[in-house]
Amino acid sequence: MRTIRKWSENNGLKNLQDMLSGQYPLYDAMAQTLNIELVQAQMGKCTYEGTPLKAHLNPRSVVQGGWAMGILDAASVLSIVSALPQGKICVTATFEAKLMRPLVPNKKCRAEGEMVYLGTNLGHAQAKLIDIETGKIIASCTCSASVFDVTD
């Protein structure tokens, strides 16, 4: 039986790396809903991969823009998390996306997030969503995240 540990026991990067290795228990309902997965975390950077499904289509049979915003938000905010010291966590405060190409179902994408700046109370990041097959940028975002003490 696995012992449940608290987020506050390690810094952000260690927690993300432990999530990737399976050492940190993880249930991410939003990732399951969006069909996305954390695939890489390093200091100031985070990568998600995912494939939009038929369930993510809008009435025009194009992947709803919220799918792109979800994977971009995950990659950009976790790039900030990766740089947080022990005892800190953050949540999205502002988010702006630019959708450049339509998304189609069953096309694997990669979201690459990168922290731009980390202050005491606010972090800033950017991310781009890339079609893995063609290498073309589908969307991009900038975001800010509020930093606060973990209360676990």
C-alpha cells in the first residue's frame, strides 16, 4: 500500500518528477477528460501531450477551442510550478490564448510550457501547442499564476 504524502513535503519540480515516475499518487480528472498527459517536467519547463477525441468536437465537427486552452493552461502553469520552492503552489490567475489553426480529432499534439518570470506572489509563463506530425504551431498562450502557501 502506497503512503499518501503531502505536496508541501517537496519543491514543485520534485513533485512533478515524482508524478511522472509514478511515485506520487495522482488522479487528474481534467487530464482524463481532455485525454492529455504530463510527459516532461524540468526547471521552468513542462510538456503535455494529448489527442483530442470525437467527444471534444463542437457542432461544426472541429475540436472545441477549450481543448486547446486546457492543454496550454496545464503546460504553462506547471512550468511555473516546476520552479516553486517547497511549501508553495500556484493557480491560474490570467490566461490568453491565440488559436491559429483548427484542431481535428485523433491528431496528437504537444503543449510546451515555459516560465517567463517568477515573483513572490505571481508567476508568468507562455506555451505553444504543436501538431506532432507536422511540427506546425496550432495555438499559443500567455498566462499568470497566483503563488501561495500550500495548505495540505
